[in-house]
Amino acid sequence: MKKIHIFNKIIECKRKFIARLAEFPLLKDNCTHFTRNRKLTCTRLLMLILSGVHTSIQLATDDFYERINRKEDTVSKQAVSKARTNLDPDIIKEIFKTTVKETCKCSDLELYNKKYRLCAIDGSDIALDNANELKEFFGCSGSAKNATTAMCSVAYDPLNNLILDASLNPYKTDERTAAREHIAVISALPKKKKVQMLYIFDRGYPSREFFAELVDGKTSFLLRTRAKFNVDFDKVTHDEKINFEHKGRIYNVRVIKVVLDTGEIETLVTNLSEKDLPYDEAGNLYFKRWVIETKFNSLKNKLELENMSGRRPVTVFQDFGLRSTWLILWHVSNI
């Protein structure tokens, strides 16, 4: 993907978003909270959040007002915190969604086999502040069940280095549930005529129900399974079509065995034909998903996803939408 092309698209989408800001009910109380204080307007609050809060809220606020040449208007951290509780996090998410939509319109996106756009889906635990509101909303992990934790799920295009969708969920959310939501969102994204999505999953996702849903939905997939997941799958030695039953219906999938450099044998399952996915390419195609691990590393370590600036669900979701957008821009800058 051409760097200048993608940057032009991002500039375009930001301009469109700014033009549409007036259409949004920015706050849950329709901005009535701000009518008495013109120093902290809806737009200023939004831009303050978008600029990022890497230090204390007060320092970040003072720095923001200085940068917009209105140092005399700076407000207290209490005012910012109270205002953020009224800001709908979907506004931040809309910026992320708009950015994704515009990048997907690029005409030179790389495809697999000239017809498939790849999407690797994976999840990771995210440590959050042990505030009571966050514990109640997201749940906890750990042996004592007292460490506030969320489940972050990301859908990533490894050929074009782009995040297509991301979600932050309660800790006990099943990864397949998050994957279903990603597929629904991504199916509505712009793409060239006759281009299809090809989803790649690791061995934490397989189930008969999930296989059946993907086949019924005519969703192309490549998925790794665990040993003993299915006896018939285990018996395959090379590349074979296998039937399985789910709720009285018979489904057909292709089972491929791949030998790793270590001698270990991996079992891959797909609904692609030999023409669309030759046996010799199956292993290399599956392992393209491993790049998604670096995206979680970027979110956690470079963009400090686990260092949220708030202690309430509403502010955590605001921060998550912001970090997801930053991740797109950060990787685009390295194309």
C-alpha cells in the first residue's frame, strides 16, 4: 500500500469527521453540563482526550490549553474528570471506525491469491486499575480473582498492516463471541468487487458450532485445531476432505497437516479449495497471523493500553478507542 495514498485517506477521513461533529450528541446530557463553563467546551474536551493523557490529568490539561494559546482558560482535573463521565465513548470509537473505512477504500491493498483480503483475529488479557467500578464491569482474573482484567480482541490485516476492528470486553467474554462481532463489522467495510475476506484463527477458536457458522455464512477461513479436537481430523496425514455433524446437519471441511521445522505436526482446517489454497502454501499462510502478536505488544507497551487515564468504564472505553486509532496511525507511519 502506497504511503502517500494512505496518508491522504487519513487526512480526508479526519476532515469528514470534523465536519460531522455537530451531528453527534457528544454528551449523554446533550452538552448541558458545559453551558455554564465556556472554558471546557465539548470540542475542547474531545481534543484534549485525542491529544492523549500520558502524565497526570492536570499536567495534560495545562499543556493542552497552552498549546492552543488559551493558557488562561485551563481548568481543574476535577472538571475534566467530571466532564469525561458525560462523554459518550462511541464518539471516540467513531473516529477509529471512520479511519478504518477510509483506509479500506485504498485501491492498492495487497491481496492473497488476487482475491482474498486476510484478517487474523486474536484476543489478549488486559490488566486494568483495581477500581470498584471496573471490577464490577469487567470482572477479575488471578488465583484470588481480585485483579481487574478485560479481554481485548483485535482483527488485523497482516498483508497491509492495518487494524480492521478492535473491542474491549468483560474478562469472561468468549473469544468466539468477539470474533463473531468482528466478522459482522468487517463484512460492512468497503472492498473491491469480487474481493473476499479470509479469516485466520489460532487453536483457541475451534468448535463444531463455530465451524458450522462459518460454513453456513460462506465465510472463508483457515483455522488451527488442537490434537484430539476431532478423531477424524487427527487421522488425516496430508490433505483430505472430512465430514462432521452438527445439529443433525453434515458439514464438509478440508483438513491439512503441516510439518514444522521442529518436526511438530500442526492441523489446519479450511473451507478453501486446493485451487484457492494449494497445500504447499497453507503453512505459510497460517503463520502470517503471528504478526498480530506484535500488535498486542504495541498496544500494551508502546501505546500503554494498560495505563488508562480513568478509573471508570466510560473513560476506559474512551482511552481504548483512542489507542486503537493511534495504532493504525503509528503503523501507517512505518509503511
